[in-house]
Amino acid sequence: MNPKRPVWLSEDEEEIIALLDTALDYFDRQPGETRQQSILLAAETHLRSLASGDAEADQLWGLICELERMGVLTIRKAKRNDYDPKWKGAKLAFAPTSEGVLREWLTRERVEPAMQQWRRAVLAQAAAFPTGCDVLLTHRIFIPGREVDDIVKALGRIATVKGPITLRQLSATTFWGDSKVLDNRGELITALFPHLKILPRTLIIDVYLRNICRGVLFVENQDTYAAAAAGVPPETRELALVYSAGFRSTAARVRSREGALLHYAGPGLISLKEQFDAWWYDGGAGVGPSWFWGDLDFAGMQILKSLRSRFEDLSAWRPGYEPLLEALRTRGGYKLARSSDPSQTDLRQTDPGTTGCPFADEALLPAIRRHGQRDQESVTSPLAG
């Protein structure tokens, strides 16, 4: 029979209540019946009032000794000199058998660990996964407000889905309208349901066509693309513009009709759309040379390098990069963060080494390495000067 909760163990004894709660936290992770060793908690760490060394500290320690006499815990004393308090370096040991006493006293039921709940639910639905569920046992999916059993059952129903389908579509129809649950889980879905064809999301590429286009300019950033469509800088006024949206246009599927959808705008839409389509998708005759203009940084140079593997003979656009280069050399830029700096993840970039474009490799990359980086908006802003 468990000892009765002592009358003095009330809300006023906040530190002792917190100590016992902490012990139960450990028992939640591994129940007492499966434990071979006691839980050890440092007395001075979990009972801060002991540091005062006054009469209240002596009283608090006396209550801990009372819990030891009741068999709830064991005090493991450390070596100390005669002038040290009795609790100096002491550890409080909660044996596996004390779990039931603590739960009764604190009216706290056992909480099954999240991964344990997940594995139990997966194993209960194992038959729903045609290739087995081993891979799922270590890939927990959490959805706020949804029970773990319901999540696993919903996941299992994917076995009845007939593709092809995108991950976003699959997620929305499987998980109560939430299209983002399966983001970054494509490999998991393929392993669980190899019969299901998962379609890559169609890339949406914005293209602005002039009445006269003497070449194609890929622009990295949205504000600069909008400025170029309005004719700023003036060197863009006879160029077809493509908003590359960072690395989007570097994807392997960008030149396939199944993988990319071109959205056209501009006065040359009617007269040049067919020719541009044929160049983009089918390798037909283009409207002229191709260039890239982006930020003067390592990421921009990496985009240039990747684009060159999709669009032959593409090079860095001198009219855009030369003002950036001059500004960087004369007025400086902002520093590149080291890739190992976790506090600067938005600046985490890698030097591409070379891009294959002579202008970029001989002028732009050396400047970045020496002076730092500068974004392209700095030369198209109304405040640029």
C-alpha cells in the first residue's frame, strides 16, 4: 500500500511539488516497470532555496528527509567537510517503485511519449501500408488538433488513391484540407506507396515580351523584374524578361511542358508568344542571346551557373552587373556570413568556384570574395545614385 500524502505537502511547498513533478517527467519517458535504475536529481539544482543556508533551508531539507523516511526517495549524500550543509552535493534518488506513489499524490496520470504513441498507432494500422510500415515508425507526423490514430488512418487511406497527383493535392485530400502536411515528405510517400505516381509541382514562370525583343534577360528578384518591365534601366527596353524567382528557373523540369507553365505579359504577347514557346520548350530559334542579372553574391553566381546548364550560351548581363560592380568596389557591400554561422541562415551561401561565364569568373566572383555582396535592387531603386 502506498504511503498517504503528507498533510504538509500543499501548494505552499512549491519547490517540493516541482521536484516530484520533475521525477514524474522522467517516468513519463520511461515507466518504472521498465526501469532498472533510479532517477537521480541534484538537490541543490531542484531545490533552489537550499542555497540560502538559513532556517527555511533547514526546514525544507527536513521535509526531504521526511520523504526519505516514507520511502518516496533516497538521499545519496556526497563527501563534505564539517562546515558544509547536509545537502551539499546530495542527490535525490527516486526508485522505479516510487512512480505509483508520486502519481497518486500529484493526481497525475501517465502520459505516453509522443513517439511511443505514434509507433503504437502505426503498428495498429500496419495492414493499410502495402509495402510495410517500418519506415513510418521513425517518421512521426504531427497535426495540431488531430489525434495520432486519426492521422495514421488518414495516411493509410492513400493506398486507395489513384494518381498521378501532386504532393500538395494529395495532402489536401488526405489531411482535412491541409495541403502542406506532406511538404518535404515525398520520399516517405514513395516508400510507403510505390504504386502512386507523384507529380512535381508545375513551375510558374513569368515572361514579359516587348514588341521588339533582341534577347532574353533572366532577372532574379521581383522588384527588379517589375522595374525592368517599366524600362528601368533603359538597356532592358528591347529585351524579353523572365522572372527567375531565385533558383526556380534552374530546376531540371523548367524547359518541359509538363514541368513548367509560362505566364506571359507585355505588348509583344500576341506577336512573339509562339516563337518564345518554341524556343523555351522545343529548342527552336530564340529571339536573341540570353543573359542573367541577379544579386552580386555567391547565390546569384550559383543561379547563373545552374541556368547555364539549362540555357546554352547564357552569360552574366554586363549592363546590370557593371553598375553593381562599381558600387561594390567604391561604396562597399554587406558582409557574407560564414556558412557555419547558425544565426545567419538567410545569408548562408557557398562560393560556386566558377560559373563558366568569363565575365562572372574573372570579374564578379573575385569582387565578391574581396569586397562582399550587393543586391541588384540597389541600382534600380528610385533612391539609387
